[in-house]
Amino acid sequence: QVQLVESGGGLVQPGGSLRLSCVASGSNFRLYAMDWYRQTPGKQRVWVAGVHTSGATNYVDSVKGRFTISRSNAKNTVSLQMNSLKPEDRAVYYCHARDPYSKNDYWGQGTQVTVSS
């Protein structure tokens, strides 16, 4: 069982920045591909960014050039640096991990990001 705990959400003005962090429990963090998803009320959770065990990263088109995902295997942490935030980035952001062996999916509790003037 893996526990994921997110932090770093909050209220920011358009054009501002936030940094989300997710700390994972356990000793196998380096084996997990890590992702960030987001969800707005009444809509499905959607994938935002991912970082492979190799460090390779991918992003949904709407955040390319503005968001940066990174991981620290030494700290069992994945982060999402969000710059040039827009009102449409407002959502609850969730950290996700997939165990490559059991194929189990793990989710954090979510952290709210609000972009408003």
C-alpha cells in the first residue's frame, strides 16, 4: 500500500505561480511512474502531466510551457511547478502512482488550486 499526500494548493491571481508537492510512503517510489491529474466539479478527472521512472516527462497540451513536473527519488517526492496560471487551471489536483508489478493505482487526497483575481 502506498500513501500519497499532496500539498501546496491555494488561491493565486491569474499569471501567478504555485508549486504542488506529493510525498509518497514506502521504499519503492523510484519504481513508480508518477502523474498529476486535475478535476473540476461535475467533470471527469483528467491527466495533466507525468514523469517516468527514467525522468522523462509529458504534459497535456494546455499546460505545456507553463507547468513543470519533477521527481526526487531521494525524497519520495513528485512536484508540479505551475507558472502563468489561468482561471481555467482552477481544479482539485491529484497525485497518482501506479505500481508496475501489481498494477495498482494510488491516489492522494487532492489539493485545491484556485486562480482568481
